[in-house]
Amino acid sequence: MTTWVELRALEKGWEEAEHREWERARFVAHLNYLCQPVWSKGSPKEKDPRRFHPFPWDKTAAAPPKADKQPTKREEKKLNELFKSIKK
């Protein structure tokens, strides 16, 4: 018997363990790729394992996009009030 919060934490932990295993496999495959002799002259080898074989979760780890819109004076004032109340 677990709560929903505990269940989500267990799910997140399992997912992170799976991702680590896949990334370890990618790392080994990339090392094997780099250790192979060059098959043709001038063919560059991919140095970054994330670009060598990208995973779907590699894209989610990127920084969030910046906001295109600047806050209005009213929104800025409200945010400053919230920040001040949090700091207290």
C-alpha cells in the first residue's frame, strides 16, 4: 500500500534507472565506434555520444525556452510583491 506521491516517486526512480542503463549502453557502443579503424579517408567520426545515437529524453533535458513576451509593469509589480512575501 502506497500513496500516489510514493507511487510517482517509485515510477520516477525506475524511469531514471532505465535511462541510466540505456545511456551506459550508448556509451559502450560509442566507444566501440570510436575505436574502429577509419573505413574511408576524410570521414569524420561523431565525437558526441548524444548526437551519435539520440534518445527521446535527451531533448527534454534541454533548457526551457525563453519567454518571448516581457511582463507588463502591473505583472512585474505583482511578481515583486510575491517575491518579497516569499523571502519573509
